[in-house]
Amino acid sequence: MKLGTSPFKEPALKTLGLVIVLAWIFSLTVLNKITLISQESVKNNLNTVLLATQDSLNAWATDHKRNVRTLTGTKQIADDLLQIIRTPSSSEYLQKLKRHFQSIMSVHQYQEFFVFTKNYKNIASIQSFRIGRKILLEENDNFLKKVFAGNTVLSPPIMSDDSGQSETLNFDEPTMFVATPVLDSSGKVIAALTFSIEPQRNFTRTLQIGRIGESGETYAFNNQGKLISESRFDKQLRETGILPPDGRTILSIDIKDPGGNLLKGYKPDVPIEQRPFTFMVQQAITRKSGTNVEGYRDYRGVPVVGAWTWNEDLSLGITTELDKEEAYQQLNTTRSMVKTFLGGTVFLFLGYSLTLYRQGKKNIIEAQKIRVFSMAVDHSSSSIVITNNQGTILYVNPAFFKLTGYSQAEAIGNNPKILKSGKHSREFYKKMWTTLLSEKSWEGQICNKKKNGDIYWEHQVISPIKDDLGKISYFISVKLDDTKRKASIDKLKSKLVEFERSNIKLTEFANTASHDLQSPLRKVLTFSKRLKTHCSALDDKSRDYIERVEKSAERMHNLVNSLLEYSKFPSKPLEGCPVNMNEIVTEVMEDLDLDISESKAVINLGDLPTLNAVPHQMTQLFQNLISNSLKFSKEDQVPKIDISACTKNSGSWEITLRDNGIGFDQKNAERIFNPLERLHGASKYPGSGMGLAICKKIVEQHNGTISVQSNKGDGTIVTIILPG
């Protein structure tokens, strides 16, 4: 009996069915494994960036606390403070303090200084109108109470309650304060030396180091759930009405869940006062650190993944968040490809699934190789050196010994040249002394050598101190060991580069998978054509079957190409140049000349702008849109396409493409931009279902939006908004 006769057909069909079922099970298992790997990778990246940022912020705060403690430990400054506390009306000691602090405030970027007595009354400041006033800092986490209890304290950003106006500190502006106790001879706290800091400077900049990818944001918030650092999304917040046109985000944004994505037009029906905090804030303000890689809505309503913690020392929360769509971009592309190819041939399905499985194992190995970023930046005490105006060392503190290995006996009477490493040129030191002798402070990084010969880096601030005659008498140097912080930042940059390389590897995998899939498809097409050529005795029904096989293979070939093209889009926008949109559309019309002629279509092209864009992507965008209008035209009506543009109040351009085609149900307006999404049968309207998905990618990479309006039988309007 021959294979293929009836006794063999049923076992063969059962075997094939079993293979397909096993293929489904196997593919879903692989997908689940890749999902777990991706989630673990995202979790590790979020926690690493969060911890590195928190360590940098802690080091920054520690520096400021040491700075102000050092000032009260300097004899001349301490004496002047005690004198002005005893005789608040003395202008002589107030002027001395101003001279001492003006250069120090410039070096450390402080805005103003205050000396508060126990009744919270200010008795000294640069701006005289502040003297004699009380300040409401005691209402902010008992700030001054902590200082008078003997603690050096740094406040989170709060709104300034200064009712006056000055060049340094304005009413209703975000401000931070650092304060340290002033002690009398018996060690009793008698005042609080306080400096104000502008949070938009190093506080926000430190947090900005943690911005990863295109949508990643690391920010801080207080225990009332308010944003206390600059947001990355100022433009989006203004466009959605969350932030006024001239507003700033610090202390203006309540981190609450609006209930839906505001960027996609969602309109909350609950006032912001009644909305709940985001999932992250609810956890953090109850002092619970954590990570969420399943996704939750941020204050824009955008689904994000994030890691967070509460910093007790600074009385604020810190979080690192990344748009969920970006975090799992490669995973979602892979999932779509797997689901598509499950409908293909058994051999293609199994081959693709096995390739995914091997890639998943490779990802596990790669993930194990990635080392976690440095968990903390070591906290070292600032070393302080005081010299006379000739550079002879008069005093060093214990931290100097810990850092350099030189004891006080070895250092005093010597010159700071004992620390020279030989790494800097004579010109470097000449510029330093030129700055100091011009009565200005010098700040920078220096590579020095310890007593044992070890080389180390330190961040150093040297300030000249004048006597009563206005001549330089001393130099005070405050040093901070910067070696480990530099290493931590270098590692962070290296790991971010590694993250980009991982994305490149996933793209290479998509290329390989596409090549492996194209080979059997080409064979199907080739042998189908040969069968039609060499089998002249085929009847009409058999020839129809072969033609259907050819058409299916062609559609699969086009689908694979479209998926590959979609996955090749760069994660970061390409650099653009001025592009004349009229010239782009005219070139597209020339390329589609045959289709336009055959359909007798009428295309009316208005005046389009010249915008900064990527030329070949703009060509692809308009080619896809015009082709769609021609493809989905009515059979009994000449196609008509109108393309026009106008400016918007925000300075952006709105480009509109309107046709009189068959249209579609408006409820599908968002679906059509999904990869592989089709609203019509492939037999009547051929295509891969990737055209509009590619259009959306192009527009979003140009920081724009694309949307459609349509009704069945009434044509379609495509609206594109691009920056001017």
C-alpha cells in the first residue's frame, strides 16, 4: 500500500495537528520566558539608575552640610557671628559677615544668608530689608527646631515666604535652605546660620543624570505628593493644560493619577483635588521603597514602569520612571511577530519559535553578565587646610590626615606642594594663583598624591580671606575626595552605552529572523511558478489553487518586509535638515504617477511649509498616506485628495490630507495605527497592515502627532502636527 492512501491520511493529519498544537504551546512558553527576562532587565536598570542618582544627591547634600558646618568652625567667622548675636545693631560686624560670606556664597551658588535667633528672628543678611523679620521655616518639617536641637539640616525645595524682591531671592520662588547651629563658648546653641539655595541648579541637574532613553525621568517629590524638581515634560504639561503657559513645574504639579492618558485626549471628570496619588507616590510617602514593572499611570496619565524610594535624611522621595511603551518596545515587536507567524506554515512557525527560544537563552546569559551599577558613592569628610598668604600651612583638620596620610605635625609649616602628583602643568597652577591673588575664589578638580604615593582626585574650593584692611591674610581650602564619584559616573555612562548596544543586538536578531523566513518563501514562489510552467495538463481548478499559493506567499513576503522595516526604525530620532514639504509631495506624486493616472485621481496641493525633518522619512510618510487614499477610493467615483497646511498658536504646523474614499468607522481611529492592523480583506485591498504604523513612528520621531477622522462612505481626514 502506498503512502498517501486513505489509511495513512488520518495519522498524517493527526501528526500535523499535534505539531501545530505543540508549536502554539512552545511559542507561548518562549514568549512568557522573554517577558520575564525583559521585566527583570527593566527592573535592574531602573533600580541601578535610581540608586546611583540617590547616591549622587546624598553626596551633594553632604557637601552643603559640611560647607556650613565648616564656616561656623572657622574662628574669624565664628567670632563675628557671636559678636553680631550679642549686638544685633552693630553694622561693623554685619559688614564683616557680608564680606566673609559674599565670596563663599558665590563659590557654592548660595542666594542669601540668614542668622536666626531662637525666636526665629533674622538678625543678619546681605539684603538689609530682611533683617528683623521672622521666617516661616519652622512650619516646614520643624526645620529651625531641628537646627536649634543641634543638627545641620538641608530642606527640600519649598516656596519662599520672602515678601520682598531682590536679585537673589524672590517671592513665590522655589528655594532650599541649609542651616547649622551656632554655639557659644559653653557649647549651647544660640543661633542658626542659614543659606538659601536655588534648586533649579545642582539639585535638579543631579536628578537629570537619571534620565534614560527618550521618555525616562528621575524626579523628586515631597510628603504632600508635590513635584519638587524640574519635569522633563514641560511642553506636554503645557499642551494638556496641567501647567500654565508661563508656569514652572517645581512645586506646581500634584503627582496624582488623572485616570487616563492626557496626551491622548483623555478628559478627567474628577477635580484634581479629589484624584488619588499615583501608585508610586502612595507607596513612597508611606516610606515604602519598591519597583513596578507591570505598569501604572504617572501624573500625565501615561503608563510607566518605575522604581522609587523615600530619603529620610532629605525628607523627600525619589523615583525613576520610563514610559512602558519604550521599556518594552522590543518585547512588543517580538510578540507581534510571533503571533503573526503562528498563522504561517508549520516549518516557518517552528523555525521562528526555536530562533526566539535561542535568543531568549542568549538574553539570559547577557543579562547575567551585566554588573549592577555602584550602589553608593562613599561619604568622605571634607578636609580643610588653612594657609597664610605665602602658602605656608597653618592648620589641617583630622579629615586631612585620613585622606592624605599626613599628620598635623607633618603638614603644619609645610607647603601644599607636598601633595603635588605631577599630573598638572605649571600653567594650571599659575592660573589658580592668578585667580586667588585677584581676590576671587578658585574651584576645580585636582589630582593629588597621598603620603604613601597613591594618586587620588579631589574637588577643591580655595577662598582668600581678607583682614580688616582689606588685604589677603589667609587662604582656606575645602577638599572633597572625588575619586569614587568620578568612577561611579563613568560606570553609569558605560552601562547606558551597554543598554543601547542591547537594543542594537535585538535589531540584528530581527534582521536574522527575517532572512531565515524569506528563504522558504522564495522557494514556495519559485516552485509554484515552475509548477505552472511545466504542468501544462493542469485543469483550471488546480491552476487556481497554485495562483492562490503564489498570492499568499507574496503577501507573507510583503508582511515580513514591512515588519523588518518597522523594527529597523532607530530608537533615537535621526538628525534633520530644512525640508520643503511641497517638493517632497511633488516627488511622491511623480513616483505614483501610474497609479494616479489609472485611477484618474485629482490631487490638489496647497502651500506646505519648510520644516526641519529627515527627508527620506517624509517621503515615506506621504507615499504611504497618498497610496492609502488611492487604494481605498470608491469604485464609482473619481478619487480626490486635498493636501493643505496652516500654523497653530503654539508655532507648530498642521498638515491635513483629505480624501473622498470609502472611509471607516471612527471607533477604529486608534486601532489603524497598530502594527498588522487591517480593517478590510486582503483579497480586495492588498497590503501588510504596517503602513500607518510606520507613519506614526515617523511623525512621533519628529516630535509630532498624527490622527484621523472618518465615517463609512464619507472619506477620511488625516491630520499631522509637526513642530515649526
